[in-house]
Amino acid sequence: MNEYLIILIFILWYTFSMIVSESVGSKKKLGVQWSFFFCMMLSPVLGYMITYFGSDSLTTSK
């Protein structure tokens, strides 16, 4: 039973990390890959905050 709980937690963690990195990370300078890295290493919530409050997209003109 414990194995199933750990697998479920991992799948949810991975899913939320993918959602955050694809939805927020693609619009930011940090990028999808780094956003996903922070989400997986810290948590999807902290990864979201790091990505959301990071620099804006690369398409900003001077």
C-alpha cells in the first residue's frame, strides 16, 4: 500500500511540475527546462513562484 502512495505522489508531483513549466515557463526568460528543474527539485508551488516572479520573456525590446 505504501508503494502505491509513493507512486501516486510522484505522478502528481511530476504532472503539476509539467503543467507549471509548460504554462508559465514558456512565457518567461527562465524557460521551460529550468522551470521544470526547479519544480521537480523544490516543489511545483515554489517552482511556480520562482518562474512567475522571474524575468519576462525574451521578446522584450529595448
